[in-house]
Amino acid sequence: MTTFIGREQALVDVTELLRTSRLLTLTGTGGVGKTRLALQVAAALQHRYPQGVWLAELAPLADPAGVPSAVAAAVAVREEAGQPLLTTLVAALRSRHLLLVLDNCEHLLDASAMLVEALLRNCPRRRSWPPAARPGGRGGKRVAGALAGAAQCPAAAAA
């Protein structure tokens, strides 16, 4: 890994916010380094999550209906016949202690938020970190600017 120069305080701040919150969104304009910051923090916190740190990359998705499939693929959960994928995801993740990073979900905010809310509500040990393009958001979410002057983007959840 390359050195993360000049972002030490951001690493400390985001790490502390994630320690005290199950849902965290990093915000900032495009190109400020939200994804890189999220990945640095996730790598540093791997030891806290016995079932791992998982990255779901949502940039390739055009259809919001694909969010559950992308997250299921990222956490190695297979769809079960006759059962909604979200139900399968919740059942599979319910007892896991993991960190899920959702990257590039700004074009799928509603679908991503619905999935994260369902996981956080039903999986008491899971944390989510969805990178998001808009500040603020749903109840219980902590928002951190990725850089000074940042306005919008990444998120994660842990359980």
C-alpha cells in the first residue's frame, strides 16, 4: 500500500466515527479521495471484524434493482430459490460481525439506503459504510467530510 500522506487526521476522525456508529457516510466532491479514505480505514480496521471487511462496488450498476445482487456477490451470499434476495442476505449476515463498504452508490441512493437500512435493522452486528453523493440522509447516519471543503459522497456500515 502506498503512504497516505496528509490525510492522517481524516483517518483518525473516520476511524473514531465508525467506532461509535453503525452507519457512516463520507462526503465530498468527486475526486477528493473518499474511496481511497474508505479503503484505508477499512484495511486498518480489518482486525475488528472477524467475518471480514467487504467491498461492494456499485458504479457498474444502472438499475437500482441490482443493488441487492451486487452486495450479495460482494459478501459471497447466494440467492435461494423461492426467497427474496434481501431476505437471504439478512439471514446470511444476521450473525456475522463484518464491515460492508458500498462504493459509488450515489446514483443508486434510494436502493442503497433501503438495503442498508434493512441490514442494520435486522443484523445487529453489521456495520455499513456506503459512499454517498449527498450529505445528510437517513436516521442514525453519521456524515464526515472526506476533505476540508468537501460536500458529498462515500459510506460504510459495520455490525
